Amino acid sequence: MVSAPGTYTGGLFWIRYGVGAVAGPPLYGFLADRIGPRPTVRLVVLIQAAALLGVYATSNRPALVALTIVIGTFAPGIVPLALARVRESIPHNVHRQNIVWSRAAILSAAAMAAAGYAFSALLNISGGNHRLLFLTAALLLLVVLLIDLGYRRRLHSGIK
């Protein structure tokens, strides 16, 4: 039995996503070792937002393949990068690092569950407009990046 062209194409994209998933952790680790966890997180979030905007904006198949690989790096790659960020933020206190990491993992899981429901609702409300999901995800990542940059600015300016 031959699968439908949509299923076949979808499978090929999942393979490309998997290639990105394999590449993400070592690539992000390499970057974090070179430029530090904080700048790497910011760079990765910016690149992911750009990739999601690219999926929103194009129907070009080779571009979508490349963007799928980039997007695939994120989910598994951000985990060790977040851990490195926790270790950088709380040096020399493994007990406190473990507490923060545990809370971050719980919050991340809850956020993913909520996002799954929210994105499903958005897909339903939009009549199946999957591009809107990519645009929304990109904008949310940019908001997170702006919040991080604003928070850092507040810390350095002494504003509470």
C-alpha cells in the first residue's frame, strides 16, 4: 500500500526536522562554549523566530526544507542551553541550580501543554490556517527576547 502524497511529504519533513534535532544540542553547546549561554540563548531565539517567520512567508519547497531543519534544532537544543544558562546565573551553588532547573522544567512542561491547547484553538478558529501558527510562534519568541533584553537593561540601570 502506497501512502498518500501528503503523508509521504509530511514524513520527509519530519525526517528533516529530526536531522535538525540531532544537530541542535551539539551546535548550541558549541556556541555557548564560544560566546556564553546568555548570548547564545538570545541568538538562538532570534534565529528560531526568523525561521518561523520564513515558514509563514514562503511556499518555496527548498526554503521550507532548510527552515524545517533549523526549527528542528530548537526543541532538543534549548534544553542543555537552558541548563547552561541556569548554571551561569547561579554559579557555585548546585543545590540552588537544581531547584531552579526543577522549576524551569515544570514551568516549561506547563507552558508547552498550554501552548498546545492554545495553538489547537487558534488553528480551529482560523479555519485551519497553519501559517498563522508559525507567525504567532515567531511573534511570541520576539516578545520573549524583548522581555529578556528589557529585564537585563533594568538590572543594569538599577530600576526596580
